[in-house]
Amino acid sequence: MEQVADRLTVAELDERGLLQRIFPRLGTARAAAVPVGPGDDAAVVAAPDGRTVVSIDTLVEDHDFRLRWPGGYRTTGFDVGWKCAAQNLSDVNAMGAEATSLVVSLTLPGGTEVAWVEDLADGLRAALDELGAPRCAVVGGDLGKGPALVVTAAVTGDLGGRAPVLRSGARDGDVLAVTGSPGQAAAGLALLESNHAYDGLPAPLKDLADAQSRPVPPLALGPLAARVGAHAMMDVSDGLVRDAGRLAAASGVTIELDSAALLPFARSLRAAAELAGADPLAWVLGGGEDHGLLAAFGPDSALPDGFTAVGRVYDGDGQVTVDGASPGAAGWDHFAG
């Protein structure tokens, strides 16, 4: 019996057939730094700088995303493809590098609809195009069958002749700055996890849900911060306090966050917090997955456009405080709970 095209599942295609549907959607041929793309045992990626930045991230169904949220929102393949690309691009951005390639591994239950996988490929390509990664393409990967959807991607990046910006370079007297608006993705997650109907949310709150499902890392700002001499930098993926603690520990310093600088971020989340019964400042301090940047700049440096000062760096022992007191915000831990 002939299958309806838009209900075809991956179990009804072989691996080759599924790949033939995915590859044309990825735009691999555009990547000048990819002498050999999908189709061989491995891709070949040029490294003009002579050094390659490499990172890897995984998204697991019912851990990093739900196919259907309590409020009724259905996660699309496009959402997962976009988020997969965004979180990997953010990691190389935080080193001051520009992304040059992605390899993607998909674990798929047999009942996964082919259209959902095609949508994921579209999300990957759209993220590369719209987030501003013109040198990057999906150059290969792997397909496998499993009990849950798992998407893993590894990214490579080019430093363009610059030194990488590490977590370990913050110095006494530095200004600590962030990009974007910390807490938005955490607010979006709370709304998606709530029983409030997604379709009934006003547009600004739906935008917060989008910040969780389709984050927008500031890809132009990582290389810019490197060029203007950022002393230390990292991606904010697990919460401002937790990630600031990692930067402080790596640099052997204490970081003091300024609540007055953080309150505007919290005020922008007030409507979502009232609906969810939450403290918006807790989202700003402890919420992850915004995929902005946290960077330390010299005290006399002019902050690049897009960065907001939120604290100071002092000699110390890896602690983080807010106005001199313990913040009491843990942030995200994959193995907690």
C-alpha cells in the first residue's frame, strides 16, 4: 500500500533514502572551507588559521526538549535543528572564533515521521543563514535508531589568526559584561512547562518561549570582543551565576555582580513571572540557555556595542557574589534532580 508522503516514517525508508532527503536541505556546497563534504567516511575541513576550535553538544528528548509541552506547544523538527545549531555556534563564538563546519548525529525512533527530520534539516540550515554563520555548513554526520530522539552536533571554528579568548584570563579590576537579556530562555521554559495554553499567551510571552526553543546567540560579538581585547569570555548556557562561577574559578578571581545592573533584565520578565508565579531575578541569575556571552574587559576599555556591564572582577578564590552576598542561585546542572 502506498504511504501518504507527509506521514512517511523513518522505519519505512532505508538510511540512504533518508539521507537523500536531508542533504539537499543543508546547503553543504556553499562552504568554501569544506573540500570534502557528506558522502565519504569523513569530511575534510580546511583550517586557514592552522588551529581548529572544536566543541560538541547534545539534545535529548524529554531532557532538553519535549515534543509536546504541557501548555500545548508542539516542538517542531525546525525548533530542534535551530537549537542544535545555535548552541554549538555559541560555543565557538565564545572563544572568539567563527564557525566553519557542523557534523550532526541523529538517533531516531522508527516511528519518527520523515517530514519531522526534513524539518530538522531545514532548521539547521536556517540557523546558519539567519544567525550569521556564512562560513559554516553541515558537512556530515551519522544516523541511528533508538528509543528516543537524540541530536548531537560537533562544530569547528576558525580563530582568524587571533588567540582564543579563554575563561582563565579575567583580572582584578576588570569589568564583567553580558550580551542579550539573561533570563529570557528560563522564562520561556517556565511558560512552556506551565499549564497556561501556549496559543492563549500574548505575543511578548510567546517571544520568550521562542527564546527557549530558538535561541539567538550574538555571533558577531565573539570575534569582536576578541579583537578589542577581552581578557576572558564564555557562553552563558547554564545560568549567569553558575557560568560566572566557572569563569571565576578558571581565572582565580572573585566576581561581584551588581543587582542594580541586573534589575532591568528582571523587569522585562515581570509579566511572565506573574503568570508563572516566579521571581524574575531568579531567572536572570539562575536561568540558562540564553547562549549570550559573559566577558571580562579591562577597566579602561570601552565596551563593544551589544555588551552591558553587570559586575566587577576582584582578586579572590573563585566566588561569585551579588552586592557582596551569596546569590543563592544554582543554575542548570544536567545531572541534578
